[in-house]
Amino acid sequence: MIIVDGKDAVLGRIGSYVVKEALKGEDVVILNCDEIIITGNKKDIRENFDKRRRKIGSGQKGPKHPRRSDLIVKRAIRGMLPDHRSGRGKIAYKKIYCYTHTPLEFENAKKIFFGKDKKDKFVRVKSISKERYRN
């Protein structure tokens, strides 16, 4: 089992590593999904999330967009899998676990850190979750 800490990690980089390991057959746990960052202009990132919600589908039929930050990360990783509906992509998707915090069972476990120096332009996943999907 591979445990990855998502604090200050870029979503695309952590996602590509997780997908590669899950396709090999490893169970992968991502901790602190709230603290994962998406690089780029804040305005552009927010507009892309809004556009995806408004343009595609309907409110009743879907597609359903995740509201929680751990599910936003898991949905982004699902897009990197070869075929998430059947075959090895579906098996790999079931081996990925995302948490917004650190559960007690993973407190003292060895973790892989992807966090680097923060860029000037980035948005945290938790800010997208709070701003765009508040009730």
C-alpha cells in the first residue's frame, strides 16, 4: 500500500503518479485532498469549473459533479485512467482511496510527499469546493 500526502502537491503530478501505481496493482491512499493545488490563473480555473457545470448535461439526469474536495480529486484522477468503465482502468480506480484528513490508521505510516515550493498562481481544491458548491 502506497500512502501519498497531498499537502501543497500539484493535482496533475500527484494524479499521474497515483494512476501509474494503481495500474500496476498497488493500493494507493491520498491524504489531505483539501490541500492539493491546481496551478494556473484563479479566474480561469473557476470559470472552467463553472462552464463544465452549466454546459454539459442537465440537473436531473447528470453528469453529477462532485462537491466534496476528496471526490473532486478522485474524479480528476479518473480522467487519467485508460478506461474507467471496464477492464484494467476500473480495477485500478477501485484501488485509489482519497481522504480530506489523515485517518488514525495512517498517522504513523511512511508517506510520500509531492509538495514543492508554491507557485504564484494556484487554487486549492478546498476553495473550489467551498466557493462553487456551497448550499
